[in-house]
Amino acid sequence: MIEIINLHKSFGGNNVLQGVNLTINEGESLAIIGRSGCGKSVLLKHIVALLQPDSGYVKFSGKIIQEMNQQELYEVRKRFGFLFQGAALFDSMTVEENVSLPLVEGNIKFSKTEIRKIVAEKLELVGLPNTQNLKPAELSGGMKKRVGLARALITNPDYILYDEPTTGLDPVMSDAIDDLIKDLNQKINVTSIIVTHDMFSVKNVADKIAMMYEGKIYFTGSPQELLSSKDPVIEKFIQRTGF
């Protein structure tokens, strides 16, 4: 379980997070939604301590992440996979080198043969077999997302954080990424936390929604509960997004 307690974060004079409270249960597929610039990605980065809050804290399995030492934080991060918005692949590396990076940099003791086998398994899982020797420049946008996801899966995480997984993709490829997220939830039983502005994607992948508004979590519930809400802020959001 992840508990986010009264989280505040400002950048200069911009108060982005203004008291965020949210509980994420194991096995959930949670979509964090809200208008652009409302702090969705900032919140996501606090969960794995890529950013530090001005006040408040994040608890993981009952322990406050912000109070952990480097070794404790390292052990927690091994339980997370992170798909960055632009996939964040290194252009000079092959697909295999990109995917295997968490194992190599994490000093996890596998032989080269074992690493190649694990990489091949993860690429197969995301529908990209036999692509190990390609470079990012040879991949489409959707393929890059899949390679990034294979890298996020390489340590067999319990949680996967998706930052705008369908941004920049055409509708067909967006649907394919959504199907892949759902398929992974079923196959490997991960907890998925998806930051997105793609409301069609929300319908496809989320069993729970957290809506951010004015720096806080304004609503939590199922997609059906969001759609049936009579709250004027939510109704306006639904109308604007076409949800």
C-alpha cells in the first residue's frame, strides 16, 4: 500500500501540490487525471522520491519514504518500474542495452547470458521479440514506449508508474498500449499508477480514478462514479475532455 499524506510542493512561487492525500491499494489500476499543469507528474515523481516534498510525506508499506536512508530507498525503488513520458531511451545504446540498464547499473548479479535471456523475455512480453540489436532511431513512437516498458519490467516490479503512456501516439497505437497495460496487470499482477490526460485511455485501463484540482485530490472513485457525479467541477471537466 502507498499512502500519500498532506503533500505540498512549490517551484518558485508556483504552488503545485497543496495538500495531496491519496491511498493506493495493491493490485489497483489507478489513473491520475486533471488538466495540464495540475501536478500529476510531480505527484508521480514524489512516490519514488525523485522529488522531495516541501511538507507532507509518502508511506510505502508503512514506512515513510522521505525518512529512508539510501540503501532502504534503493530497495524500495527495486519494487517499482517507471515508464517515463518520452520513454527516455539512450540513443547510443541498442534496445538490449537500454532494457538491461537497471540490472547492469543496479549491480544485480546476473551473468551476461542470464541478462540476455531476461531481456528477451521482457521484449517478448511487450510484443517486441527479436529487436535487441535495433537502435532507438530505428523504432516507431509506439515501439519506443514498449521498449521503455520492457525496461520498467526488467526487475519484476510490484508497481509500475506510467507517465503519459499514450502521449504522441496515434489512436491505434494508443489502444495497443492500453491493451498491453491491461494484459500486464492480469499476467504479472502488478499495481499500475497511470498519469494521463487521455480520457479514452482512462476508460480502457483504470478501475479507480483520482482527479486532481487546484493542487489536491478532488475526487476518487470508479470511472462510473466519475461519470455519474453531479459535482459542477467534475461535470465541467467531463464536458471539456469528452470523457
